Amino acid sequence: MFMQSLHRARTVSAHARTILKAGSMKAGSRKAGLLAAFGLATALAAPAALAEYPDRPIQLVLSFPPAGATDVLARAVGQRLSQVLQQPVVVENRPGAGGAIGMSFAAKAAPDGYTLYLAAVSNAAIAAATYSSQPANLATDFVPVAAIGNVPHILVVPASLPVQNVSQLVQYLKAAPGKYNFASQGAGTLSHLESELFRLRTGVDVLHVPYKGSAFALPDLMAGRAAMMFDSIPAALPHVKSGKLRLLAVASEKRVSSLPEAKTMGEEGVADFKVNNLFGLVAPKGTPPAVVRKLEGAMKTVLAMPELVQSLEAQGVQVDFRPAEPFGRMIADEMRQWSKVAQAARVKID
């Protein structure tokens, strides 16, 4: 009797285990089905989420005040970008500290594609090479979106200065070492280091007076309180046309199409002086690649608009769209180049 009862108990126990195993298999199947359904839903939701970007206004930050080259470029590009993305693009000017204030603000923004930074790449590379400490770095705190092009600087002097070309300017400055000064858009900016490079190549002795952008520097230059300045074409050219400033040369390697008569610094006799001024769009590090690709495509569309290209080139901007990957290499090249120049000029800002 005992053995029969034990057999029945073992049979019941085995049957229970079979039921539990079958139940587990069914539960596992249900779990696998749920996971598969979730994965499919996620995969379907990702393109939908991207399609919705942007669904609110985008902030376009720059490191310089209104009326300068960066501001002119930001507003022209931002307006068309708004049309392509069908959302407002709001320009935010945050000048100061050689560009560090605006760059730092943008670097700390949420990496969601709703805060972008219009980078004056050459300027940022110089700041990285000259400032002892920077709160943000263009190469490490951002991801490239697209190159916009170059905005070459021009060498301008007050119309009252008795010089007509670069050679005469060099002679004029050398006649009174340390007496005259040069204006710049700020310490550690391209405008600053171009003049330092000018000092290296010509041997003149002039003092540096930094300002918070072109809008603040140009009035003093026109009044004769500074002897020279390297500045952007969009900012300085109107004053050249009005007769208050005199254009002596362009700083770029080649002549600018909008100023065909203006010689390069090399043509004016200053050897090894080839300065371009690269601009482009970047986003805070961590911005989703899909968002970067959408912005890159939008910028390609914007920079192919004939009326925009014509308008910008008339203001001295050389439009040259480059996708994110080659633009990243261009940023690295600028960093290396200006580091070498800063070391040669022994420029260091504490």
C-alpha cells in the first residue's frame, strides 16, 4: 500500500513539474513576444521621433555682438535654415572673452539639437592656442555639422592716416616705434593674431588695444585712435565705401571676388601671410547623430540657395559647404595651424 501511494505521489509530482515547465515555456514565449513587439515599436518610433525634429524653436548662439561678420552670417543663414526646418531660428549674441562666453554657453546646452553654435573656427582655434584656460573647446566639446565657408579679413586704416598701401604703413609705423596701436575684435581673436603675425613678418612695433567686437572697435579706428585693424569685410567695408576707412589689402591667400582690385598681403610684399577665416555650424557634444545628419542636410539645402550665395558673396563671404566629417578635419587643421603661429608670436593670454 505504501509503495502504491509513493508511486502515485511520484506520478503526481512528475505531472506537476511537467505542468510548471509547460507554463514556464508559455510565459517565456509571451515574454519573448512582448520584447519583440517592444523592439518593433521602438524601431518604428525612432524615425517618427526624427521626423518630428525640430518641433520647437532653435537657438543659434554666436560669440560676437550684432553687426559683425559672424552676426551677419548667422542671421542670413538662420533665416533660410528656419524656412527649411519650418521652425524659428533665434540668433543669440553672447560676446566677450575672445569668444569663450558664447562658446561655453553653447557647449553646456542640452545636446538635443535645439541649441547650435555658429563657430568662427579660426578664431576658436586661436583662442585655444593663446588662452591659458578656456571653459570650452571647439574640437572636444562639440560635434561638427557643416562648414559654411570663409569670411576673409581685410587690413584697414583710418582715412586720415597718410598711407596708401601696406609698404607705406610699415614705413609709417617703423618711424615711431611703440607710438601707435592696433585695434582688434578682442584678445585671442583672429583679428588680434593677424596683427601679431603682421608684426612678426614686418618688424613693426605697435601696441594692442582689444575691443568686444568690430562694432566697438571701428568707431575708434575711424576716429584715428588706432592706426590699423584686421577686420571682416561685412563689418568694415561699409566704412571703406563711406570714405572713413582705407582698405590696404586682404588677408586671405587669394583675392576676394567681391573686391577684385584689393591685393593680398603677399602681393603687397608681406611674405608668408595667408589667413583664411573659416566658419561653420556645430552642436554640443552628445547631440544624436540622426539630428546632426538632418541639420547637415538642411545646411546643404540652405547653402545651395542662389540668392543667399549671391548676397553673401557680395559681402565678402566665400560660401563653401562641407559635410560634417570633412568639416571636422578642417577644424583639426585650423587648431594645428594657429597653435604654431601663436607659439612663434609668443602670444599667451592669462
